[in-house]
Amino acid sequence: MPAAGYAYAFVDLASTFVDSVIAFIDSAIAFIDSAIAFIDSAIAFIDSAIAFVDSAIAFVDLAIAFVDLAIAFVDSAFAFVDLAGYANAFADCT
């Protein structure tokens, strides 16, 4: 009978060892999953930073376009002044 008790204890110990190995493997898989999730979130952060920079560049481009539009308005105002001068000179000639 004592041999059967030792055999039972050995099987119980082996079963506990196998359970601990399985738990270790499960925790390793969970660690790898969390590392992958961290990398995914880092990639998402980098993508959002790139999108922010792109939107800032687009904002600057829009501001430049407004400045160009203002310059075009000023140029057209000067053109109207020149046109009025030409019309005045033409009226003086006739």
C-alpha cells in the first residue's frame, strides 16, 4: 500500500507540474499578446502624429493660399488704378 501512495503522490506531483507548465505557457502567450497590443498602439500613435503633422501642413498651405489671394486682390486693385490712369490719359489725349 505505501507504494501505491507514493505512486499517487508522484502522479499528483507530475499533474501539478504539468498544470504549472501550462499556466506558464498561458502567461507567456498573454505577455506576447500584450506586447503586440502595445506595438499596435504605438503604431496608431505614430499614425495619429503623422496625421496631425499632415493637418498642420494643410493649415499652413491654406494660410499661404489666403495670402496669395490677398496679394491677387492687391494686384487687381493696382491694375484697376493703372486702368483708370490709362483711361484718364486717353481722355486727355482726345
